[in-house]
Amino acid sequence: VAFPLFCFMIVEWYHYTKNKWKYFLRLLIFAVISEIPFDLKFEEVLFVPDYQNVFFTLSIGLLALIIIGMIEKKVEGLEIARFTSSKKWGIITLSAFSQLSVTAAACGAAYIISSDYRDMGVLLIVMIYYFEKASFFAKGILAKYGEEKTKNYFAAFAVLMWFLIHDIRIGMINEITGIAAMFLITAYNGKKGNTRIPKIVFYAFYPVHLIFLYLIRDYIWIYE
């Protein structure tokens, strides 16, 4: 349930944050901070080079969106409507190829460093991004439910597709058990939560809860 929500909110923050590079740096810092707690929890050692925590996956996914957004902005700046038909398609094709290459490179990077969910994790972030953009072409649904709700429906559909792709790939039912995430995404109203809890607390929860679980397990083993 949790991971698709993380990916969905990565895309949300990408759209709303004023400084995308600062957001990326914040994720990367917590990726480094979380690595020792992550390795202690899952491998019982301080550092494991062949398995990295989920913050690395989220960071790489966000980086892919930032670069894809830069490519899209560059194309928009060209005002391709003024070009001939052949040049328009040439620019569109080059843009699509560039974005696909960025996605492939990001998925490859996550796979190489073996971050949690690896290439499939990055793929979900990119899928949600593109499915949300595709929602603006669904005029009938837009008219009935509004822009925000329609976008969320398409994001949830992206999650469903990812569940199926992931589980077919590994040949077993695993991620689709988190289908509740889809309903939580469609229930999202697009507004920031009304909470006074500092943002840092939500970032710190991940490494802190890993340490907590590690200590509980260690305590149980000692007294078994």
C-alpha cells in the first residue's frame, strides 16, 4: 500500500514544489541517512553495497521527472506550431525518444545500484506522471469529475497497470495486494494536509522506524 503512495506523492511534489532541485537534494540526503538503518534492519550489518533503501529509488525517479520536464519545456519554447509538418514530427519524435532514454537510464541506474523496487520503482513514478498528463485528453471524464479528480483516477489506473506488470514479471501475486493504494489516491482532494507537524518529521520517520524495528528484533532474539 505504501510504495505506490510514495510514488504518487513524488509526482505531486514535483508539480507543486518551487525548487525541484532542492527537493531532489533533500531526498538524496535522507537516502544516505537511511542507508545504515536500512541495512541493519534487513541485513544486520552497517552497510550492504548490493541493496539500497527506497529513498534512492524515489530520488532517481524524481531526477527522471526533472529532466523530462526540462525536455518538455524546451520543446514548448520552440513553439513548434510555426514549423512545417515534417519538422513538427521530427521535434516530437526527438522529444519522445529523449524522454524514453531518460526513463530507461533512470530505471537502469536504480537496477544497477539495487535500490528498493529497483527499475520497477522508478517506472511507477514515470508511469504516474504520464498517465496524469494523459488525463487531460479525457474530455468526458474531465467534464464530469473535474481536472483534479480525473488526474487522480488516471494515476490510480497507472498504479493498477504497474501492479499487473510487476506481478507478471516476477511470476507471483505480490504487489497487487496493495490495491488499497488506488482507492486512497482517488480519494485525494489535491490539497495539502492541515497539520502543524514539521515536514522533517515525515522524512525522519523512515530511518527512525527502521532502527526501532531493528532494536525490537534484536531484543526478541536476545531473550528467546
